[in-house]
Amino acid sequence: MATFFVRDSYHFKMSSLASTSMNEDGLDYTFVEGNVSDDLTCGGVNAELEKHAEQGVQSHLDMTVMAVARLNAELSGAVSKVAELKSQMDIQLRKFGRVDELESRVEADHQKNDELAKQIASIKLTHKSKDDRLGKLQRLLAGQADNIETLENTAKKDRKANEDIRRTVDSLHGSTTALTKEVEEMGAIGGTGGRGGGILRGPAQQQISNIQKEMDKQSAQLSEQNLRFQILEIASYDGVLMWKLNSVSMRKQQADSGKIVSLYSQPFYAGRFGYKMCARIYLNGDGMGKGTHVSMFFVVMKGDYDALLKWPFDQKVTMLLLDQDDGKLTLSDSFKPDPRSSSFKRPTGDINIASGCPLFVSQDILKNPVYVKDDTMFLKMIVDTTGLYV
């Protein structure tokens, strides 16, 4: 059985059924199966095949070129699609990267929001505590209004009592003077009249002695009242003490001899209802400063409103020795209280143990007229009232 491929109009005699089909390139081929007849010899077939091959080469080349071009076009399209897909993928990746960044930012924002929420809650709690404290203080102020009025009335009465005492003392002075003159006259009479003067002098002398005792008592009361008024008049409620120290040379001698080694200032306050405090000075020094330096200390005193205050005391304290010329040479020292020290706990007695600067200034300063003028020096103490509400 032989099979022949014949294009277009080439026909062969066949003794069996032949079939025709169309190729992809549009050429018509006939497939013939069967025995070749006597009219078609092998030589003729070869010639026809060679002729067919010569004529089909160009066509096949054209078809190949077209196929290659088509493949190139498809390949170019595929490359373009790949590039497009890659570009889209890069865009998506960038988007995903930005999403990750945004997620990180959102997470960071969430953390910040949580921290802010905690801070806000803490602030609210603090404000609530302060509001409660402020409410207590307002109620206390309302309750103290009557006390202040009572104190003012008492002060007025004390002033009147002082005037009465002063008039009494003046009267006693007058009486004493008169009695003394009378005694002197009696003494003169006694000297000329014998025993009469001795009889009269005893009762008169006793009367003078009694009057002198009464005068001393009244003077002591007057001095005490004057001291009270001085303290009330110079009391400071802004956390600043201004201390005028007179007779420095005499006080220094007393300190050197050990007679009076230290002096206390008048009280001052960190607010109308705040901490009660004072200063203490050793003109001959104390501790490591004894004999070489002036020591100055801060003292927490027992106050009427300690129950409302925060303990231990932890406000910064600054101490100054003032320059009495132009103020440029003022000396100062400061410290922050140690909360573990008993000096800054809530007082259980009248005053706590003093704490401060044993080496405040050299004792040579006391001879300098810049700081001690007219035998007077000025000391200042400042308590930082930041954060205090009383």
C-alpha cells in the first residue's frame, strides 16, 4: 500500500477510494491510498514530486515567516502583559508596604491613645483629689471667717488693754515719784526730829516696794503684748521670711560665751493655712561650723492646720544674707529636704529638729559693713510654695 500527497490539480489514477483535505495554509491536498496503475510510473512520480518541492519551498518559507512573525507578535504581547503584570505587582507591593506602614502607625497611635487615656485618668484622679481638698479648704475658710473676726475683736481688746496698762504704768510711775519725794521729805524730817522719821520710813518703803513689783508685773505684761503684736504685724504668709537682727555684736559675744548660742526668728507661713516655719541662727556656728562659720537652719513648727497639709515637708528652701549696699553681693544657699529625715515629718512637739546649712557663711562676714551696718543684719528665707494650695 503506498500513500501519495498531491497538491492542487495533480491527479492520479487509483483503484481505491481517495480522500481530499485542506491544510492550515489553505492548500488543497489529496491523499490517495491503493495500488498505482500502470499509467503512473515511478519515474513520473519522482519528477512530479521534485516539481512540487521546487514550487512549495517559497510557500513554506512564507508560511514559516508568517508563523514566526505571529509568534513574535504573540511573544511581544506576552512580554507586554508580563511587564504590565509586574508593574501592577509592584504597585500592589507598594500598597501592601504602605498598608504595613499604616498598620504600624495605627498601632503606634493606639499605644499613644492608651497612654493618653491613662494620663487623662490620672489627671482626673488628681483633679478630683485636689477638688476634694479645695472643697475642704473652702469649708474651712468659711468656718474660719468667724474666728478671724473674733481674733480682730480680741486684737482690738488687747490694744485697749495695752493702753490701759500703759496708763496704769504711767500712773504708777507718778505715784512712785510722789512717794519717793515724800519719803525723802520724811527722811529729812526724821533726820531733824529724831525717831519720828524711822517710824514713818518703814511703811512708806514697803508701799514703794509693792508698787515697784506691780509696775514690774505690768511692764512684763505690756512687753508680752507688744511682742504678740509685733509677731502678728510682721508675720508673712507667702513663704518668705525677712528677719532683721539687731545688736549683732552683743549677740555674737553672747554666742561666743555660750550664754545664748542660738536665736529663733519670728514664725512665717507657706500660705494663710499652710506650713508654720521659722529660722534658727548660730552666730558662733554649730556642728562642723562651730567657731568658724555662722550656721543657719530651717525649722518646721507645729501649726494649727497640719492635718490638711502634705507630709513629709518637701519644698525647696533658700537662705540669704542680704547685701545692704546695692544687693549684688547677697550670699545664699539652698537645699531640698530629705523626706527620710525626722526634721520634715509632721511635728508632734512644738518644733522639729532644725536642718539646714552649718557652713552658711564665714564669721568674718560679720565684720563686713556690706552685710552688718549699724550693728544690724538682714536675713531672708524663701520657701518654694509651688504646688501648695493653702
